[in-house]
Amino acid sequence: MELKEKMVDSSDAIWKPNYMLMSFQRILVLFVIMASVIVVVYFTPMPEEYFENCDRECHELDWPMICRVKLVIEVYKTYSKSCNSCAEDGKDCPPMCITADGRERGVLSANRVLPAPTLHVCHNDILVVDVVHRAPAHALSIHWRGQPQKETPFMDGAPMLTQCPQPAYTTFQYKFRASAVGTHMYHAHSAADAADGLAGAFIVRQSPRLDPLRKLYDVDATDHTIFIAEWGHSMGPLAGVTSKISNAESLLINGKGNTPESSDAPLSTFTVEYGKKYRFRLAYGGGFKSCSVKFSIDQHFLSLVTLDGHRVQTEAVGSIELGRGERADFILDAKRSIGVYKINVVADKSCQEDLKGEAELVYTRQDNVLVKNDDESVNREFTTVFSDKCASEDVLCLNEVHAADKLPLELTKASEDTIYVPFNYSTRQISAKRVESWGQTDGHRFTYPASPLLTQGADVTPEALCPQESGLGEECVHVKHVPLHSTVELVMLDQGGESDHIFHLHGYSFYVVGIRQFNKSMDKETMVKMHEKGALFQNKNLEDPVMKDTIVIPKFGAVALRFKADNPGYWMMRDERSAHWTRGLDFVLKRDKPGLSPTRPHAHHSARSSRDRVNSRSYNT
């Protein structure tokens, strides 16, 4: 009995739990977990709702920012009251003083600066841009060149295609992701508005660890963005269509320049430090004439590294020639003597003689450094304008430049869809004061629809659209259908030969696989037969062609552009020499499949509501 009682007592002692201890342990574990969560949340950088300034060093682990931008569009003027006679007194002018080339004239400005404010963001940042339109009696839209707008095709800024034009005294909000890295632009769709100041640079940077060019330079500074634009004294904001395009008076670099009549006007300056390598970002906004321009810096060579935001194999050149809307990045090795060096921009003489601009490259002094001037010089010119001079060994043309990446395998094969677009533009003198101009692509003269095709396509009657076959000069909405996810080769041929032509494709970048210049016109049938036999382009580059979104087509020349149609929507092939909305040479590529169409954002105003001047400010994504 005693043994059994001892065993029972021993069993009770072993199995009796300590509830106080267990409760304390649970409380301690919960406390540790809660403390860890608080610490993690507290020290983890969370995105703020909006950032007014997204210019920063990008990092691949950072949250994308929501960058809020407000652009107030209004008619302003050079040498306004805010200047306070700064130019005459030799003082630095305040930020809101537009000096241009030293002459007074009207400006269609954004936030009262020239050019429009440069936007600097990081890859995948969300831009929310409120465009406050205060220019009277004027329809407006803003295009974001270089951004494919895959998620937001209704934010492309093509009037009557992706949106209604914005009426005066309303606010329109653009909201999209900066998905394409590189040096880009934003500008008014109307070339007249862009020529009067409504254009600026748009820079999308990426993390230094992800940037394949990072090892080539030491500094990629905000201040080293260069925006070139034509400027004329006879052109004013809201100017009407004239029978003859006036000559430009000067070329502005970051909104500044001078002429012989105003040689004391301030110039833009760019500062570098001896011994460092700098990445410069160059964009050409053009103007009414849109002559190609050659950019150079005295006693320096330029290492070309990108075109239209896409990497190319590095080329050392003495100058870079661009057409309107094109961009280029170059590396500058600052290894000259301390001093000031002239930056030169000169227009093509065949377009207009004695049209030029200048700025200054200033070296800062660094103590205890022995400066040795290097006599190395590079005489080779780079140009995107294909012409007879490409035969020279001193000229590097677009077809001789190679991309840093190979052409995707699916684009090296025969294209699933080949689109032939011959185009013709000519002028003729009708009377002493009247000149008639007309343009057509594949026999059709482009005009805009009565309602936006993307958001109100059902309102556009079939009779307003061009037939798919070649036309006879009729005016219609020229839309070419492309199957979604197909590989496309777009072959364009200039039949008029009046001048070179510049085209920009919205929503896509393309590979320039072929370019050639002929000395005579050619009909479409001959072009198709030569292309099918492989004789239209003597040497196609199907290995590493350059990738661009803007192309200069030479006089009586042809180009072959390849891309994959993986971005549904209505995308314009824009004639960049049009003075306003169109001169008949534009056309639209529609990428779609049955049952697929982008959803119009909530509160996106219709053509009818825009006529009623509804303020369409808010979009929900």
C-alpha cells in the first residue's frame, strides 16, 4: 500500500503543468514577434503618396515613387517684367526670365520656362501630370515620346486617336508608368505649339547596378541634359498656317542663344571637372523648319552610347547629327586644360544656311593636378540622316552603327506581316501668293476622325476610314490593321523626293534593318517586287540593327523597320515635318484581336463632353 501511494504521489508531481511559466513564455514570444514587426515596419521605407520632385539616385530595391507634376500652359513672353533688366545689367537672370536669343517675342510656355521643365524620374515611377491649359482658343494634347504606354494607351497624347484634345481653360491629367529607360521627350502634339516652346526633355534613369553603361562614366548629372530647339522671331504662339514656312533665326540650347543683333544674350553653361567622365543626354526638339542639326564641342570627341534611349556599341565621333525628335547619349572625357570651350550646333546648310547656336563647356579648377592636353582628335561625323555623304570614311551613318544587343530570334526570320507604305509630298505654286501642298501615304490623305478611335471607336463611321487597298488621293482616316503578337516589317518609300522625311512611331520602338537611297521615284508594284526578290535593300542587318522610335527617311529613299506587335491599341506613325496636326502623311497602326480592346479610364472625357468644356481631371487606375 505504501508503495502504491508513493507511486501515485510521484505521478502527480511529474504531470502537473506550470501554467504561470507557460503563460509567461507565450507572452514573451508574442512580445518578441510584435516588437520585430514594429521594427521592420518602422525601418522599411514606404512610398509616400506623391513626390513633387523625383530627381534622385535610383536604387533597384526602392519603391517606385508617384511623381506629381503640374504644368501650367499659358501665353508668356521673352524679357518679361520678371527679368528686371538683368541682361542689360550683366546680372544672372531669375529662373522665370526667358531670354531665348535676346529678342522679344511670344512664348507658349509651361510653368513660364523655356524649354518646358525637364522631368527626371526613375524606372517604373508613376507620373501624375496635371496639365492646366490657360492658352485661349486653343486645343492641346501632350505626347510622351519614348514611352510605349502598354498599360495606359489612352495616355499617349494623340488627339482624336487616344483622347479628345484638351479645350482651353480646363485641366487634363496624364497618369502612366515610366517603363522605358533612357533619354526621351515630351511635347505638344501640334508642331506649331512645340516650336513655340511647349517641349522639354524627359529622363528615365535606372539603378547604377542595373545600368550597363555605368562603368563608362563617373557622373550622370541633372545639369548635363541638353535640349536643342529652333527659334524664330516671326513665329508667335497660336500662329496660323502660312503658305511658306519662315526661316528660323537661331538654335537654342536649353532655351538660350544669341544672334548677331543680340550678341550679349546669355548662353547656357555646362560645368565639368578635369579628370572625370560625364554622361550627357542630348535631345533635339526641332521647330517649324526642323532642319537636321550637327552637335559638337571644341577640342573634344564624343563617345556615342545610346540612340532614342536604346544602347548602341560605343562609337567615338567628333560630332552628332540628329533629326527632329531624335535623342542621343554620349560620354565626355574631361581631360582638357582648365578653361571655357564652345559647344556648337549648326543646321544642315541644304535646309537653311547660317542657322546655328552655341553654349559653353566650363572646366572647374582642381588643385595639385598637372593638366596634360591630349592631342587625340576624332574627325569622323555621326549622322542619322542617310545621304550620299555616307560613302565617305569620315562619316558614320545610321546603318553602320550596331546595337549593343542582338536582334530577337523571332525577328530574324521572315516577317509574318509585311506592310508597304509608299508616300508622296509635294508643293506647287498656284498664284503669286498661294502655294498648294498635299501629302498622301499609300494613296490616302490622312485626316483625323470625329471621335477618338481608342475610346469612342463606335462613333466613327466605316465611311470615314480609308479602304485597306491603295487609294486615289481621297481624304480619310488611314488605319492599317496588324494582328496582335505578329512579327511585322514596315517598308516605307519616298516617292516625291522633295526633301527627307521624319517619322515617329507611337507605342513602339523598331529595329532599323534596312535603309537605302534611290535617285528616282518608284511605284508601289516595283517596290514590292524588288523587296520580295531581296533587291530593295542591298545589305539588311538581321544581327544587331539599331533600335529607335524616330527615323529619317532620305529623299527617294526607303527604310525597313521590324518590330513585334505586342502592344494593343491605335498607334500613330507621325509625320514630324507637319507644321500643325497633319499634312496628310500620317497613318495609324491598329494592333488588336477580336474581343480585345483597352478599357477607357473612369472619367475620361468624350468628344461630346469636351465640346461641352467639361473639366476632365481625374483618372482611376
